[in-house]
Amino acid sequence: MAMESIKEMYGSLVFGDRVMQERLPKDVYKAVKATAENGTHLALDVANTVAAAMKEWALENGATHFTHWFQPMTGLTAEKHDSFIFPAGTGEVLLEFSGKELVKGEPDASSFPSGGLRATFEARGYTAWDPSSPCFVKDGTLYIPTAFCSYGGEALDKKTPLLRSMDALSESAVRVLSVLGKKDVARVNTTIGSEQEYFLIDKEKYLKRKDLVMCGRTLIGAPAPKGQEMEDHYFGVLKPKVSEFMHELDKELWKLGVPAKTKHNEVAPAQHELAPVFETANVSVDHNQLTMEVMKKVADKCGYACLLHEKPFEGINGSGKHNNWSISTDKGENLLDPGKTPHENKQFLIFLMAVISAVDEYADLLRLSVATAGNDHRLGANEAPPAVISVFVGDELAAVLKSIEEGTKYDGNGATKMSWAHVLPHITQDTTDRNRTSPFAFTGNKFEFRMPGSSLSVAQPNIALNTAVAEELDKIYEVLKDVPDDKMDDAIDKILRDMLIEHKKIIFNGNGYSDEWIKEAEKRGLYNLKSLPDAMPHLLSEKNRELFKKHEVLSDVELESRYEIFLENYNKEIHIEALTLQEMIRKDFTQGLVSYMKDVTNEALKKKQLLPSLPISYESDIINTLDDTSEIIGNKIHQLRDDTERAERIEDNLEAARFYHDVILKDMDELRTFVDKAEKIIPDGYLPYPTYGQILFSLR
């Protein structure tokens, strides 16, 4: 693809800054920019002008409808499409789109998860245009990114608290920078880049697996003879059809202004990754939601199914969504850039310690921000960080922090240059290594939060992280705000030392996968919240309530609604899995089991009739093994059925979540063990669904 065609393609379906400058009067353009950057009110006449220009542009790009595109608490996106047509009364139609239609919509708030905020008879809700995230055209519709709230103004979505948390962090960071002498900074922006892992499998095979269709993951399935043990898939040569998919995906995302940058094979067979360029957090979250939607659409077009579940296959790596997080001023300065001499860069050290302190103080909040039924299967395995939150800073920064704590001079030698052979270039060693076992790692000029699951909206962890860091920056500001300039350096040294002594227990540079670390973390008093039912009660702790209330990110009512929604979603997801597993075994697996046992029995009888002296021990062993296994399966499926019915009768959401985790998942795992044991014996042709080997190694 020629460079010019890429340039022309990128953002061609986005009503972005370039288009607005071309189509809007200068005063209207400035008003829209001020609204996006400073939150100033957008007058109705300005909105009408924008709507008229936006409609004409959308029509030119094939749009016939418009929709307010929002992110309810389902974890997905939502949209209601309205056409531009308006009857003229003469048998003809006009094409209209007003400023009021652009700015405000009214979806049914009672039909989305509300955690008790909206009853069925209280249906009214509102969507409001978010001008900081660009509109775009997709599939013949103008998409308008919006926030979603109830009739009473409570946030029912993920965008609203994210925007609030970004404002909170900006205000706190600007105050600290002002104390440090940078009084010209008006805004500090949170920037993120969300790496997206996913599986691609053959669409026809996908449709034959009820568990994948209903639940997004396989509930039964014996491992294939080969998995990922040869380590040959990671960064391996892309298969031709997979490469075609990735190329088509890039093009579709680029048209929508999504800066898709990196693509490669991941560790597990059939697993891949896409990583974008950093963007402002709000836009990045929107773009990640859009990326997941487009992935599924392009996959379907290419004959694939795209799996975004955190653990679609047992025995091989699941998928995450690494949240690369940083903060920059409106002047373009990255506040987490250590520079060449990080030990002398006090501004960097202040923001570094604010993040470290926030992660320690609100580790429970960060953990529960990524807690889902799917992610519980992934965290803690040797493929993802443990459920224990810790911070990796690398050897050089660890030495810098140690010198701060001890009040000694850092005597590091600076960056190391490496060369492996004369012909190879000299490479300067980075400030930190990459610790793939760390949940929260400093990686040069950003932090990589590696715990989010692949299907998660990254709004959740960033709401928690932004708000927690804002709180720690406020504490720093309160200490430094009245310090005279000539004593500022000493005051900074003291607060850095005090914060480090208090929060150094969260810093760990070793192997997060090791059993020794889990024991050490317990000694340090760190949380080890292994599941969503363990983590979720912390959302309503007094400490976390006060955090969100102080920074006006989530009210008590909004927080309590999310608590109920998260638990409800968890319970519903596992309930669906339990029902699907029972149906799949009864209607699909049993058919193959019985047919194979019958055929082996008949073959053994024929052999005995033809040659009475010929032993049939091989056939007998198969029949006896399957007979014993099938009896256990029958008992365990009855147990799962009875326990699932018990779960339905539990009214308290937290109690139900604990029962689903402790009892239902245990029933399912035990049942699966014996089904998989039988599947290893039964030939593939007898099973009415594709096996792991057929699914994972069928891509061309």
C-alpha cells in the first residue's frame, strides 16, 4: 500500500480536527475546541452549525442514519439508529439533523444494568455528546460518542466517571506542578495505549461449539498433543490468511482514526496481538471498544471467529489487555520521563512516588477494577500477573529510591551502552528491564498495568488509577504548597523519603510467578484477592467511598450500583456457563460417548465370534474405562444441576457470587475432568463438536 494512500485513508471516516477546520466557521471551530479541552458550555446555535456540517459530511461518506454511541455497564457498547429523513408533507422527505439531536438523546435507561438506580417504570435516561472524542461513520451510520446517565443524572456508563477521573488527576497534577514552578501548565492529560490480545479460529468450527458461542470459552476439551510448549508461535511467521485478516483490520481501523501500530503472533497457538499508539485516555478507551467490535466484524468477513474471552482454552495462555498508562502536560512534557539522570529529576521522582503510593494505598481498588469471571481464570497462572498487586521499577530506579530512603548520594554510572558484535549498533540500555510477571511495571516513561483481561473495558482500571494518583498528588501538594522556594529541595527530599518508607512494601522486582513471592507478599501485608467475590466488597470500603466522593468521580449511589452490577454480571455469566455445560454434555458429548462404546462393543463381539481364542483385552479396557467414567459423569452432572438450582434461590448477590465461585465452578471443573478423560479416548469422528487440536491448528 502506497504511503499517500495510507495518509488519505487514515481518519477518512472521522469528523476530526482537520474536517472541522475545513467545514466550520472559525468562531464555531474555536467554540467546539474550547468545549472539548476546557469543558465550556456549547451554545445551541453553535451546536446547530456543527450538526449541519456534520450531517453533510456524513451523507458524503454514505451515512443514512445517526446514533448516540455509549458504553453502558454491560461492558459492551450500545447504539440506537435514527435516520436523517423528515417527512416534508408533499410525499417527499427532507434530510435534517439538529444541534439538539447531536447533543442529546434519550435511550431506555431501565433496560440496561443500573444496580437498582432505575426500575422498569422509570425508563427515561439521557445520552450527551462527548466532543472530546471524535464522531465517525461506520456501516452507513454517523456515530456520536456520548455519555449515558439516568433521569436523575447518575452515571450509568463507563465514560462519565472516566472523564471525571481525568479531570481530577489534571487538577491535582496542575497544582503540584505550580508549586514546582511550572505555572503555565493548564491541563495534564492521562494517556494510555491498550494492547489487545485475541484468538482467531475457523468460523465453522466455532459455530459447532455451543460453549464458545454461548460463553466465549470452552467448558470441555481435552488438550491437543501439542500446545505452546515448543515456543514456536510467539512472534512467528504470520500465516497467509491471518496476515490478510490483520491487513484488513488495520485498514478498517485506520479509516476510523484508530492508530493501530503493532501486530504479531502471541504465545498460544491461534493467539495474536494488536497494539495502538498512545492517545488521550478517553479517546483511547473509545478506540479500544471500537477495535474489539471491528475485530469481530473483520474476522467474520475473513471466515474466522475472533475470541476475546480471557481464557477460551484450558492448558494454554489466555488473553490480556495491557494498559500502558502515562501522564503528560498540555505543553507535551511526559511527567513520567526520568530523563538521563533520574536521581536529579525531582519532578519525575515526585510523580513516580505518587503513582507508587497510589498503587499501594489503593491496591484493592485496582485489583477489583479488573475482576471478572473470565479474568479470574487467567490471573495467577504462569501466563498473567498474580492476583497480588506489586510495582516493578527496575534496578536503576530501585537504587535511586534506596539512596533517597537512606539519604545518601546516588553513585550510578548512568546508561550502559551494549554491543554484541562489531557489525551491530551500540544500544543504550533502558532505565528498566521488562518484568512480564509484574502486575504494575515501570517501563521507561510509563507504567504497564498488565492485569486487565482481554474483554474488559479499560475505562474501569483507569478510573481507579487516575483517582488514586490524584489523591496522592493532593497529599504532596498539601505538604509543599507553603514551602519557601529556598527550602523546596529539602522539603521534596523529605516527602519522597517519607512516602518511600511508608509504601516501599509494594515494590518488588523479582519473579511474581514464584510461590516464594506469594509468601513474601503475605508477610508484607499485601492483598491477595484471588477472585471477584473476594475483591468486590472492597469497592464499598470507607476508604474507597471517600476517595471517589472527594474527587467527585463516583457518588455513593453510583458506587453501590456498580457493586451490584459487577456481582450480577459475575453470577449470570457463571450461571450461563453451568447451564451450557450441562446441555453440551447431555446433547452433544453423550451422543459420541454412547456411539463409540456401542461400536467398540460390537467389534469385540465380532472378533470373539470369528476367533474365540483371540483376546479382546484392548476393547474391554476401553469399554470398562468409558463405562466407569460415564457413571461418574452422570453423578456429577446431577450434582451440578442441583447446585445450579440452589444458586438460583440465593437472593443476596455477594452470597450468590461466593456460592458460584466455591461450589458451581468446583462442580464444573470436576465434571470437566472426567469428560476430558473420556474425550482423550473417543475418536474425533464420534464427537459432534471440533476438538482442541482441530480448532487451534486449523488456521492457514
